[in-house]
Amino acid sequence: MPQDCGRIALIGAAAVLWFAAGYFGGPASSADAVLLAALHAEHAPGLATAAHVVTELGGWIALTIAAGSAVLWLWLRQRRRDALFLLLVFVGARLAVEAQKHLFARERPDVVHLVDVGSAAFPSGHAANSMVTFLALAVLLSGSRSAVGLAVALAGCVGLSRVMLGVHWPSDVLGGWAFGLVWVLAGLFIRDRLWLGAAIPLASPPRKR
């Protein structure tokens, strides 16, 4: 089906982007160094403050509250398969991100960190987990193209804030976005095949139950 082909192509492109960011970015990348120097907000207090606010949207507290509330709402609305899907996607993504951090063990940028961090750099957990959570919520709760666009934009702002705060290389964020996109799209593809038996467009209205 055309929709399946488009989704598979997007998954493949995002996977290639994740691979490139993971294996060619980081301390040895001159492009990463240039972009980080341009975006780092160490000497721009106003931008640093804004980055602090935005980055909290991708923190574990905000995302857990958002995902947990949506799971409960879906469950109470008798959309229990969707509730289970969201729970699995959310928890699975966090575990997968941590596994990647151990696998790549990339060092954080050697610049002033404007927030405290304690794990490896690649991929950006804020970028990946916000992309997964916001995109899954947009698809399950709305399904409209505007909701999907807003979800991607919010995840984009969260990821950008991590570079501005000096705690990630740009490729860390790019890899996080790419992984999040692959995770949600692949999850939806599997869900459609195993649970619903037919593909559902990414931005179609939710089915009535």
C-alpha cells in the first residue's frame, strides 16, 4: 500500500540519519563543533533562561506526567489497546535510549554546562523521549496533521535547548530526534498489523469506539 511504502521509507531515512549522527558526530566532528559554538547560550542570559524553561518540557517528570495522564484517559475511554501501546512505546523508548548511551559512551561537549548532566551524550534523551512522547500523544489523541506538526515542533525546541545549554553535541540531538521518529513509526506499523489488521495513516482522525 502507498501509505505503508511512505512510512517504511521515512523509517529508513530516519534510521540512516540516526546511524550517521551516532558514528560520525561528536568530539571528532568539525561540523558539531561549529554548530555548538554558534548555538551555545553561555554568554546570552536571556536565551539561556528560555532554554532552561523549554528543556523541562522534555524532562522525565513532564513527559511521565503527560504520558501517564494520556494512558489513564485512554483506558477510561475504553481505548485500552491504545493505552497499552502508549505505555509500551514510552517505557520502551526510555530503556532503548539508555542502552544506546551505554553502547556509544560518547563524551559530553567540553564547554560550560548550563544544567547538570550525568550520563553519556548520544543520543540526547530529552530529544528522543520528547519526540516519542509528543508524537505518540498527537497520533493517539488527535491524529490531525496540525497536532503531529506541533508535536514535532515541540520536540525540535526541546532538542535545540540541549545544545544551547551546552550539554549535547548537535548530532546527539539529531540522533535523538531520528531515533524517536523511528521508534514511534515502527511501533505504529507493528500495532496496525498485529492489532488492527490494516494500516492507519499517521495523521488520520482517530477511530470512533
